[in-house]
Amino acid sequence: MSVLIAYATHSGATRTLAEQIAETLTDLGRDPQVIDVLEDPDPSAHEAAVIGSAVRVESYEKPFVQWTRRHAEALGQRPVALFSCSGSASDPAKQGRQKATDAFLAEAPFEPVAVRNLAGWVLMDRIPLHERLLLRSMRTPEGDFRDLPAVAAWAREIAPLLRG
């Protein structure tokens, strides 16, 4: 079963989550292809899709949103799982919620079979100066908050849903 794993990343964390999802799906007998949305992958060439975006300042990456709009019809015709990646997803006060995900889903032209907000990293040396200043002023915790075993567990959870 061919599964497109399309992602948009800012500092690389989202790519690492996409790669973990692909590794887990491969172990489960799926055939995933991990492709950055900047390469404009065609969802219609796959039976299912797992799509994800980094979150920057409470929004999904613009190239991701544009890509999903451009491929809305194809995404609507197959099972799609959606994930976000942000340092703030590790905050227990958020209870797994992400404003960026809620905003995206409110306007999405398709309905995902699964949605998960996954923790990424906040590594200041990978973030532009103006964003660093904003994050520091907001006292954003720094560090690598990824939980790759949790990402793999989510991939195992969604695998049966990708069959449609």
C-alpha cells in the first residue's frame, strides 16, 4: 500500500517525525514515501496520505496550507491523517490541543481520519533572529521535546485507518 507522507518543516523537526512515521509504516508492510511539500508531491499517486506541518507563531507553514488547497480534491478522495509539530505540543496545559490545528481543520476541504499534535523542538540556533526574540520574550521553553516512541505508536494507531 502506497502512502504519501508529505510535510512542511521550518527547522527540521517535522521531517524527523515524518521519517519516524515512515519507518513504522514500513515495518507494518506499507510503502511510504516521505516528501517535502515544497517538492509538490501528488497525493493522487498514492492510496493514502499522512500530512504534517510545523507550527510557527500559532499557524501552519504557508507552503503546507497552499499545498493542501492545491491538492484538496485528491486528498478528499483517500484516507488522510494529519499531524502538527511544535515545541508547545509538549505543554501539558494544552491537553493535546493546538490553535493552528483547530484553525486549519476549520477551513480544510477534506476530513482527516486521524489528527495528532506532536511535540517537536525549539532550538534557537535553527530559528531566525526575529522569531528567536519573540520566543524569548514569551519565555518559550527551549529544547528537543520530540517523543519518537509516541510518534511510532501513533503511526501504528493510524495504519489501519489508512486502508480506507
